[in-house]
Amino acid sequence: MKLGFIGGGTMAEAMMNGVLKSGAATPGDIVASDVIKERRDYLHATYGITVVSSNAEAVEGSELGVLAVKPQDMADVLAVLKGKLAANLVVVSIVAGATIKSITKGLQHQAVIRAMPNTPGQVGAGITVWTATPQVTEQQRQSAKSLLSALGEEVSVPDEKLIDMATALSASGPAYVFLFIEALIDAGVYLGMSRELAKQLVTQTVLGSSTMVRDLKAHPAQLRDMVTSPGGTTAEALLALEEGGFRATVMSAVIAAYEKAKEMGKET
């Protein structure tokens, strides 16, 4: 699978690393561009891939061209590539807020996939939500699945509006979870536990709880009831969380992120 990366940041690197480990691509199959020479040198030295300074050169001859630049740089990148892409190239954008309409218009190119990965993809434990234009063939969709699977799980959706929802839920979601983990660790330290021990207990608890939800296929409320004894410590803690507006605050945070994602889409 021939891959061209425009932008060689953290998520692009995670994709490169994943496809190389899986055998879906070899170093000779990957070309990457980046504005920072030190970054290009690092990617070449670490993965043996070809690095270039030209964005157009990065996707020349590629099956999939990955747009992995910062949102504020997107307009300039599209302007440089406009009308210059091969007809058989599929553009895969992981740029937050960049709509399919803005990408197809900006590039004058119709075969586009918009994907929203999340940061756990850096350790192969992410999830990516994606959608494709009708011009992307089934074979090209399968190639895209192989690429996105390098980050963890992937799920294809039929409607682009679900990408903005995923941006608020799964793409921003790790930050919510990290904040919760941080608060739990701080609570353990406050009680008198060492930070190292508190971190070990909390991270395994969060990991194990997520695994139970996934593997037991039970509603989270059922699993919560399993932990909550009448009149016990967990019931007391849950009462404090409810009185503090925990559930409503989380929902409000996700809704705020969704509204911001839609706003960013209107700006592109």
C-alpha cells in the first residue's frame, strides 16, 4: 500500500508505525512531508521512510494521501495541492473541523475520506470514526480500513454529521478520562497514599472497568449496581458525585465540544 503523508506529527507517526508493524506497508511504501526539517530527519531515521519538503511530492504515486496538518494550516495546504492530485488518489483527512465539502472544493478532488481518530491510537488502542464520498471505491475503502486499523479500532459511518459528534465524544474523550484519572489519583494522595501507588490503582481500575463494559456487554448501570451495596461506601460516593452534578457536567462538556466542532466546520 503506497502512502503519502502531508504532515508528520504525532498521529501521522502513529499511523506509520502501525502500518509498518502490521506489514500493510513497508518503509519504501511511505513518503512524508513536514515543514520542520528536524521532524523529517527524525521520521527518516526512525522508520526508514522517504521524507520530502514538498506536499505535492509526498502524495505523488500514492494510493492514499493523508492530510495530517494543523487546522490553521489547512487552507494553505489545499491551495498548493488544488487541481494537482492524481485521479486515483484517495485523500484521507484527519484534520479536525475540516469538512468534506471544504476539502473537495479546496482540492478540486472528489475521492475523499474524512476520519476522526483519537490519541490512544498512539499506543494502538484508539478508535477512528470515518466516512467516505461516493467516489471512493470499495477496494479503496478496504485500503483505508487497513490504514486506520493501525491506530486501533475503526468504524465507518454513513453520515458526516456523526464525525462532529465523534469529535466531541471519542476524539476529545481521552481528555475527559485523563482529568477523571488525575482527580482520582489526587484523591488517593489526599487520603495519604503515595502518588505512585494511587496511579497504579486508578489506572488499572479504569482499564478494568472499561474492559468489563466492553466484554460483558452489560449496561454500565448494571455494572455500577454490582459495585454498590446498600448503605455502603460506594453509595455514599455516588451520592456526592450526583449532588456535584457529575453526570450533567459530563454531558454539558460533550455538547460544548460538539458545538465547537460544528463551528470549526463552518469556518473551513
